[in-house]
Amino acid sequence: MDRYKTLREQAFEANQEIPRRNLAIYTWGNVSAFDPDQGIFAIKPSGIEYALLRPETMVLVDLDGHIVDSIYRPSSDTNTHRVLYREFSGIRGITHTHSTYGVAWAQARKPVPVFGTTHADHGAKPIPCTEVMNEKVVQQDYELETGKLIVETFQKNKLDPAHSAMVLVAGHGPFTWGKDAAQSVYHAAVLEEICKMALLTLTLNPSAEPLPDHIIRKHWERKHGPGAYYGQTIP
């Protein structure tokens, strides 16, 4: 019996969502699923196209970076995932893509303002963008330092990763996370749409202002606040 079967399947299904949602081509993205009780996450193997993936090809890695069970090398972004699982309490899934609009904002090195209610429904703050890594840091453990940079960006901007589940790494691309691997991909798809809408907004009106805070707060609270009333409550 494979004690990691469920974890592998979660990671596999979430990785299949990347091409389904047009979030990456070829091998330009990865998803991991984390089991905090075992301290292990399953992640896409490096360089293998989505159509060739199977649950059994998912690579199991512990939080120290050791491969627990696989004949494959894990994603080159594994150490970034590892840092985020260690530092962002409560997240159980992480997605990284090179989606077109998300990468465009990352390459422009700009945070994404909250221009409308679509963004506000999923985050009451701008999507942050990190600083560019300096040469010294890049020459160290690049992927590990990417994770540290994301954590530092959240600390600097006083952001709660439980409420802001998206970030852009300058010159690189987006990382998103969630309560499980499936939600992390959902957030990746949402981020891509928000980035696209924001770019179109600035194309139509280069002087566009962010949505007023009282509207942002209303839309966030009606979905996520203590008195949330969006959706259904099933008895």
C-alpha cells in the first residue's frame, strides 16, 4: 500500500490544471501538495510535460529538501516551495507558472493595483512584486533565495499570506498558494485574469486609480469576513 497515494494524486490533478487553464505551455509551471503531518510534499518532476505525468511520477520531498521516494528529480523550483511551506503557516498547496499576463507584470516589476471588484473579491491588497535579486544572492541557492525573497516581501509590506495568496517575483513570474493544491491553482488562474484586466484597464486609461477602499473592503468582507454571505451554506 502506498501511504503517499493521496498526496501524489492531489499533486498530479493540480498539475493537470495548469494546461487546462492555459497557465503555461510545455513544462513552464509546477504545483505541489503538502502533508504537514508527515512533513512531506509531492511536486511535479523537473522537465516532464504535463501529458506525460502520472500520479506515480510525482516526486516526494521533505522540508529539508531530501527526496523521500522517486526515481525522478523534482522541479527546479522545489526549494522555493520548501521555504514557503516552512514560513507561511497553513498553506497546503503551491503553484508556480509562467502565465503571460502574470509574467508581464513581473517583468515590468510592478505590483498589481486593486482596480476593481474582481480583484477585491480575492484580495484586499495589491498583488505584491518582489525586488530584483542581486548578483550575490543569485549565485547562492537561487531557488531557496527566491522563497526567502517572497517571505521578505510579505514581511516588508505587512501582508498576511492567508489573505494575500499571490505574489510576483520580479523578472520571473507568479507564485500562488492555498489550503490545498487545487486551491493554489485556482489562485493562479485568478491572478492571471486579474493581471490581464489590470493591463487592459491601464491601456484604456493610463491614469486609472485604484478602487476606493470602502468598496474593496466590502467585496473582500462579503466573501471572507466574519459576516460573509457569498455562496451557500448547506445544513
